Amino acid sequence: MQNQGIQKLLQAESEAAEAIRIAREAKVIRLKQAKAEAEVEIAAYKAQREEQFQALAKLRTGDSGVHQKAVAIETEKELAMVSSKVAANKGAMIESLLKSVTTVGN
């Protein structure tokens, strides 16, 4: 009778150890699956954020060719304005300089 009780305990212990082993294996498999799923989600999120960044960067900086043309046009306008002001005031400035050079101060 005692022998049977010990056998049952040993058998129960063996079954419990097997159940624990199976549970651990299942846990390892599930952890690997979770890691793979997380990597897929991370990659998708990175791609989405990169796409948003590129769209924002394009919006903020615009097409560089268009931007360069706009800057060149604005520069030409400013240079033309400065040239016209120089031409308009050239005579008066020369006369003012000559007057101050030739006039002897008190």
C-alpha cells in the first residue's frame, strides 16, 4: 500500500514536471512571437513617422529648385532697387561731397 502511494506521488511529480516543461516551452514560443510582432509594429511605425517627416520637410523647405529661383528673383529685384537709388542720388551725393571738400570750415 505504501509503495503504491509513493508510486502515485512519483508519477504525479513526473506529470507536474512535464506540465511545467510544456508551459515553459509555450512561454518561450509566445515570447518569440511577441518579439516578432513588436518588431513588425516598430518597423511600420518607423516607416510611418519617416513618411510624415519627409512630407513635413518637403513642406517646410519646398522644392529646392523653386526656392533657389525665388531667392534669385528676389535678389535681382533688390539689386535693381539699389542700382536705381544709387543712380537717382548719385548727382546729389557727388555735389554734397564736393561742397564739403571745397568749403573751409570756421
